[in-house]
Amino acid sequence: MSKSNTALKSKDIFSKAFEFTKAEEVRALGLYPYFKPLTATDGTVVEIEGKQVIMAGSNNYLGLTNDPRVLEAARAAILKYGSGCTGSRYLNGTLDLHLELEEKLAAFMRKEACVLFSTGYQTNEGSIQTIAGRNDVIFSDKDNHACIVVGTLCSSAKTVRYHHNDMDHLRKLLEREDPDVGKIIISDGVFSMSGTLAKIPELVELAKEFGARLYLDDAHAIGVIGEQGRGSASVFGLVDEVDLISGTFSKSFASLGGFLVGDRKVIEYIRHSSPAHIFSASMPPANVATVLKALEILQEETWRLDRLEEISDYMRNGLRDLGFNVWTSQTPIIPVVVGDMMSCFQFWKDLFEAGVYVNAVIPPAVPPGQSLVRTSYSATHTNEQLDKILDAFRKVGLKHGIINVNGQAQVEA
């Protein structure tokens, strides 16, 4: 067979892209909720398509993205160091600012050492594949974030996934494995769709019992919950019992990047071995300076954490009292279950038209029939804004028959 004939008969690798029409179909209906460009923002109010709406879908938990002190720190760093580092940390891309931030984060998290990554995604993807090798086993919660899933896939370790927050299932999986192999349990500290906490006391006990290490991704927990914002393990006073804790700067720290803290020897190994660290350009100076200032504000202005908890309780109770199914949220992440995908898109659009921006989440990120709008809140939301959000949800929920006038949910859990 000639080369040209073979080419004609072979499947085009781009065929999956040419056959993807779902986004176009939803756009044609005027319901597409993604990639909406913001043209202005003050943190809690944003401008989209010429319309000002209350932002109830951002991870700007402490409300620091527009704080004048944070902006000034970024500006000063650019003037001193320039706009970028033009190299990896391993070679020419390490600034004194990077070292200062690593030292301060390690101290804040009460761990021996810290290593920075250029994104939160890279932190988990790069650390997991480095620490777990061919003769190791990873035990991963089925609801873990995509960056953890990719990290396990990139590693040469065996990966077994346990049912979400199911400690009995995790125990059975641990019991089945060779006791002599290296083992690590990996879980989100706060799950990004449900807003629920991992069962950290039980994870700690199982790790001890079976000689496993414990790794928590606290992207939605550090600067959000726990003692002075130290994250999910600190809620239970168990920071010392968790071997590795990762975090991101794109949420409470008003920037971009990520970090991992743990024992010095382990962090040094990852620092010198992780491809995501060695072969990626380092965090730009303005990003690092922003995080340093945000960390300082977090430690000095503890009212932000108190206010965030107050807002979370108010909105969770308010939405639940209206009759919405908010699952078992325990944090500023509060999901509102709508049902099927198209209903979710329409619900999202009606909320947007009512002046509230949220995030539409559909399968496979959530189970079929459980499409939802994900809401999240900032410490700088005002009481007036919160009540406007609740009023919009009430009106749209009644319109769609998701709740009724008696405050009862029409969508099953």
C-alpha cells in the first residue's frame, strides 16, 4: 500500500476537535457561561459585557486582589526587579524575594521548609510524580482536583482511588497492599466543588496505622479556614501530623503560583528533582511580592477570616432556608444544585441577568443530573451584596421550579 493511500485511510488525530460541537450549540442558544471577559473589577463587583454584576464565583477569599497595599507591593517589585525572571529557579530565576517567601511560608505553616512552583496546578502535578515512584502506591480520593489526578498519572507509582471521603473503603485498600511498599495518601483538604472538608483525623490515623505518608492539597483552605488561616489540618490541630501540605497563591493570596511545605529533606529532594520546578520559569517578581504582602495582611488582619466565616454561614443558611440543596458545604464554597446541564446553563444566565455572577459546573466535574452553580465568597462582600445575591437566587429558583414558596427543594440530593 502506498504512503498516500495509507494517509487517506488513517484517522485524523484532529477528528475529535472537528466533531466537538457542544460549545457552539450552547452559544447558539445564548446560554454559554464560560470564558466571559471581565472589563473591570473591584473584587466584589465586576463588569462583564458592559453590565455590572456582583461577583459570587471568585476565589478571592480575603478580598485582597484590589487592596492598595498589595498593588503597591507588586508595583515596587516590578520597578526593582523588572517584569520577569527569564529563567527557572534552578538556574538564573531565583530572587531574594523567592527565598524570603519560602522562609516565611514555612514558618507560617509550622513546617521545616517550603518550595515554590509557578502555578498551583504545577505544585501538585510536579510534586506527586516526583515523590511517588515505581515501587510505591498512591491512595487518592476520587474527588481530588485534576492536578492531583494528573500528578498520579505522570508518576510511575501504582494509583488506587478510594470512594470520596470513605474511610472504610480506604482502609480496605490499604489492607490489600503489600505492607513493605511505600505508601502515600493524597486528598484535597477542602474539596473545590462541594466545599466540604476531608476527614483529616481519620486520614491521620490510617496513615499511622499502615505506615503511609499523608499529603493534603489546601488550595481552598490556606488563608480561608483553620487557626489563623493555616488550612484544613489546623482545624483539627493536626498540622504536625500531615507530612506534606500544598497551597496556591491564586486564591487568598491574590496572585499566581503555588507551594509545598514539609520536612526539609523531602522538600530539598523535590526542589532538585521535580521537572515542574526545574524546567519552568520562576514566579515573576510582582507575583511574589503580592503574596508576601497578602501573607502579612492575613496575619495582621484576622478580622478577614472571621468575616469570611460569618459570610459563609450566612449564605449557606440563607440558601438552605430558601430551599436550595447546598450539599454539605462547610466553607465559603457553597454549591447550589440545579439538575440537568441545560437547566443549569439557563439558571446561570438568569442569575447573570439578575446581577449575580456564579460558576456553572456540569458533568464530569459533578455526577449526572447534579449540575450546579458554584458560589464562593470574599471577606469584603457587604451585607447588602449578600442579600441581593439571596434575592436573585430566590427569584430565579422560583422561576425554574427548583424551590417553591414554602422553601422546599425540588431537586433531589
